[in-house]
Amino acid sequence: MHTQIFHHSARVTSRRKRGVLINCWNVHFYSTDARKKSFHILFFGRDQFSCDVFKRLHDAQGALYIINMGNSEVTVTGDIDVWQSISIATNPDVKTGRRGSHLSVSPLKLLGGPLGVPVHTIPQRKVDFRGWLPPSPFTNTDEAYSSVPETHLLVTASFGRILSPSLLRLFPPGQRLNVHPSLLPAYRGPAPIQRALMQGEKKTGVCVIDMMEKKEGIDAGSIWDCESTASDNAGQSHSLAGPDRWRFTCQGSSGHVARKGESTENWAHSRCLCHGQARSVPQCLLSSTTPHAPAISASDAQVDFASQTPSDIVRLSRAISHQRPPMTTMLNGRTLQLHDVSVSGRHDDLGPSEPGWAVYSPHTRTVLVSCADGEWLSVMRLKTQDRTLLAAKEWWNGVKGLGLLHEGMLKLG
């Protein structure tokens, strides 16, 4: 529930991810002989990932689903809507940039407005959020814990805040769900997608889990459903920032779920959580090798050309460039951001160079930087500290006037 903002992850298809989410809603409808009433849902989120999750949930009104379990099919009709009301809770607008010249607005807030969904903003300070009460109908302090309405459902996705025990207890056990973009227990923490990309994981995924109080563990709840996919982590030159980065291809092993009218190639593979056949299962125990996902810091963006290959740096850029572009330093002490990087391979015509030496290439129209394995990193755009972002040729022409070149090359790092 405490996921660091990230405007993309490994690529995954939105329609396929719909199955893992919708199935989790269905389990609460069809786990007993008598169907429950539609939910009153409170959805916490803030970034593009939470927008993608919210759209899947919002679109679940009156849907018809076909569940394919091997040789048989079960049709789950949508004559009872998944939700009868749905509200958003998200971060307040924040002034950013120099002298507060830019107003940063939660993408989830921008999504909810045109859909006619009520949007509620939480306090900006974390200490104030601890005592925050949600809107009606979720707040009723007179009700005993055991009498919390069973139609109340809490869903979080990439929210970035810890929910207080008093807030969690306004919702029944088993109806406090968190959508976490990793294959738990791997990459618990606020930056699971970034860390998976940085490590070059060949498989990624998404889990829907029970939310727990902080003292019981972060991202440690039982798993309702978990879907995996091969990670698109081949070191492409482009950044994955933007809405498309949040589309997950969720592929599992049990059944297929498709919204009526979709082709079978767009079906999601997931467990059948319908008709009482589903239950949450505890996460596997952590081991000494289980990767964690701490928040991205300034040190993560610092490039070391002596130890990192071009592929390492490209993965780093894909993972965190929207937050902290890969960065190095120049001989004059100024920091230098590296934008739009790619693997350029070997350049025997440049001769042997120690890692960190850079040169402008008229052929590629990029700045080439020698790295650990003898290959070169290609950089299309660069930004010197307190300066504007420039194309490689324009930036290089400016550097030549600073007297920092040695035999036509520049030492970085």
C-alpha cells in the first residue's frame, strides 16, 4: 500500500490484467450461495498505476464474464453491479518547481472528475493523515467493529501512505485489498517496479493482497490472486515513462476470464475466484535472498562507469528516469543528467578508453561514454546542473568552450 510514484513498469496488457482484479471483486459476490449486495468502494491511489487499476474497477459495472476452467465454462452474469457507489481518496494538489510555479495534480483526481466520481483529498502532512476520517458512508464511529457493513470495500493501489489501524477497521476483514505490482514476497516496499527493472528481472507481475496494520508488516498480507508475466527488460533505448508503462500482461495457469465481446487472445489467465472456489493464501516466508524494494534515493541515480555496463545504465534509466535521471559529475564539479540513453556497442575507431571518457559522435549524433565492459553508452540529451536540457550536439558545443576537453574527449564521473 506504500508504493512510490512510478509512471511505468514492465509492460503488461491492461485487458489481461483486468482478470486478476475483477476476479478478486467476484470472489466477494459469489463465495456464498446467496449473492451479496453491490459494494460501496473507497479507492486510495495517486499515480498512473492507480489510475489503470481504478479504470478496471470502474468498468466492472454490470459486466458479463465467462470463466473457462479447462474443458468447462462458467458464466458469471452481471445483473448485480460490482459497486453501487465508488469514491476516490487521493493526495492534494502541491506546488512544485521554482517558487511554486507548477501545480502538481494527482492523476487519479484528474481521472475521477470526468467520470463523475467523488474525489476526496487527504491531508498533505502524514501526521495529519493519521487522524483523517473517510467520507460517508464509510465513517460511523458508533458502530461496533463486528457490525461494520459487509458491503464496504477498501482498495488501494500505489497510494504512498500507511493507513492507520482505525481507518482499516472501518472495513470488514478480507475487504481491505491492496494491488501490489510485484510477485510477492519479492519486492515488498514502495518501489517494486523500479527495483525489478534495475535488477533485470526476467519475470514480473501483480498481486492482490489483504492489507494489514503496519506492525504486522508492509505488503505482507495474504494473497487473493497473483499473476506473472515475462518482463520486457531487454535494455531498449526508450524511456518507459508515461501511461503505457502501467499496462500489465497477467498470465497465470488456472482459468481464463474475459469480458463479453473480447476476443480470446485478450483473455486474462487467473485463478477462478468465483463460486466459493477461492481463498487467500499466506505469502511465502522471506529468505536472505528475497529482494526488497526501498524507495528510490539520489544515490540510486548516481552512475559509476567503472562498474556499470551500458545495459545496466539503460535499465536504470528505464526504471527511475521519471523520478531521478541517471546522473554523473563533470570535472568542474557540476552534476550532469543523462537522458535518452541506449547501448551503442563497441567503437574500435575510438580506440581503447578508460570508463568514463566521453566524446561526441557526428555519426550517431549522440555523446558516447565508455563503460565497464568496453562498450559505449549513447546519450541523446544531457542536462548540466542549473542549465536547460539540450540535444547532444548543442550540449557538446557548449562544453568545448569551458576548457574541459582533453584531446577531444571529456572525463565524466
